[in-house]
Amino acid sequence: MKTTIRFAVLAATVLGSAGMASASSIPGMRGHDHTGITVPDMKQAVDFFTEVVGCKKAMSFGPFADDKGTFMQDLLGVDPKAVIEQVTMVRCGTGSNIELFKYTAPDQKDLTAKNSDIGGFHIAFYVDDVAAAKAYLDAKGVKTRLGPLPVKEGPAAGQTILYFQAPWGLQLEAISYPDGMAYEKGAETVLWSPKNPEK
């Protein structure tokens, strides 16, 4: 009984001093830092993100490998003989960063996932004008999909989107919502946006 009471007092003290939100959060979590992507050709990827999208290269490093042990498997969950030939970090406007990896590995697969595949993903870039983004991408020979598509109903009403594709198949999106989205009215949590990075 005394142990239970002591535990309850300790828990109340910790939660009270740290705030209730910390009980369901990685301690000290502040936000999204970067998204990592494995690419087939580092030069092609860096050229695409810097010369087409408009990101800026910040740094490159590597290679990393472990010929004798299981460091790569233990650290990254990859084949022990996997090699990271190079890592390049790019910064994209006022958004978070993208980390590009060039790997080789004995069990490497080319997934080139569609958005509908489990594990599929895309990276979205906020732009001021989706129609202008489409015209620019088309002129650069980048594969674009249907759009610009204005969303007129539901919680995402107010946004306009356009999907496009990197030369090696990575799915990307241009998105804009200059007047906000419908869900924001009365929302307890409003999504972070690169158009208002201070919020």
C-alpha cells in the first residue's frame, strides 16, 4: 500500500513538473528535422533538388562501411555489408531538410514505390502559385500529373495541389493554401507551414 502511494506521488510530481504532454512525447522533441531518401545516383539527385526544385546543398560526407563487423546492421538495420557511399544534406527554403543517401548493399532492391504502396511516400513543397510551379516544371521536362487541383470541400478546402516526379521516380508534390484551409477554423492544433515558419 505504501509503495503504491509513493509511486502515485512520484508520478504526480514528475508529470506535474514536466507537463502532461511530455508523457506521450519523445522527451525534448521539437519538430521535424529532415527526411532521408536513398537515391540511385547522387549527382542526379543533388542536381534535381538544387537546379530544379531550388534547394541548397549544405554538406556531403561519407563513405561509411564495416568490412568485418555488424555496425551497419546494428546502427541502421541494413545488411552488415551495406556501404553508404555518400550522404548529402540539402536545405529547402524555410522548410525542413532532405538527406540524400547513395547506398550499395548485397540485398539492395529498387522499390520505386507508388503513393498507394505500403511504405510509399512523397515530399511536398509549399509554393506561392501551383499553376506557376506546373508551368516551370513542364518547361524543365519534369513529369507532372493532373493539376493544379483546387480542393473545394472538406477540411483541406483552400489548398491547391500538383503531384510531380523526380527523374528516378520519387513522388513529389507542390501545394499552396494562401488563405489557409477550412479545418483551421476552431482547430485546437494547426499544422505547421513554411509560409508561416514562426507559428
